[in-house]
Amino acid sequence: QVRLVESGGGSVQAGGSLRLSCAASGITLNKNTMGWFRQAPGKERGFVAAINWPGSSTFYADSVKGRFTISRDNAKNTVYLQMNSLKPEDTAVYYCTTDKQLLTSAQSMGGRAENLYWGQGTQVTVSS
């Protein structure tokens, strides 16, 4: 069974930082693009960031460029999202994803939400 377990969420004030982690089991991250999506209450789930295998290319939503950094440790089956300069509009449940297909591009994950494994999500709340 594929499991993606997010951690690191919490409540911070605007301008603060959080580091999200996603630990994968039941699957090896080799050759799989990994990413993060987020969903605020009453809003559609939206793309945040993606990283290809082996981690040579990344892709970010315009709203988080320059503030968020995605990385991966393939030996540990873990993907991270470092979030700096957080804004209230970043408040959402953040979901870790991995592509069911191999060797897809980081950019491709920004254009679709199908054919992915999903974690359970972790809440990020940013107050003004």
C-alpha cells in the first residue's frame, strides 16, 4: 500500500516560515516526480510545487516563486517544502503527491491533478 504522510504544518504569523515533510512508504521515489498541492476551504485544489527525478528540475506556482523551495532526499523516500515569507493567502491544507507514472516532468504536474498518489494533508495557517 502506498502511503504519503505529511508533517510540519502549523500556525504562524505572516512573514514566518514552516518546513513541510512528506515520508513515502510502499513506493520508491526513484523516477517519480513529487509535488505539493494545497486547498483552502471552499476553494479548488491548486498546484504549489513539483520536483522531478532525481531532483534536477523544479517547477513552482507563480504565487510561491521566490518564497517556497521544494527538495527531495531519494535515499530517505522523503520530499520537503520549505516555506518562507508566508502570507495569509498561503493558508490551506497542503497535500503531498507522487506521480503514478515514471519520468514525468516537474512542469507536467503543474498542469494536471490526475494519476497521482495523495497524502492525507497537513494544515498550514498564516495569520496577519
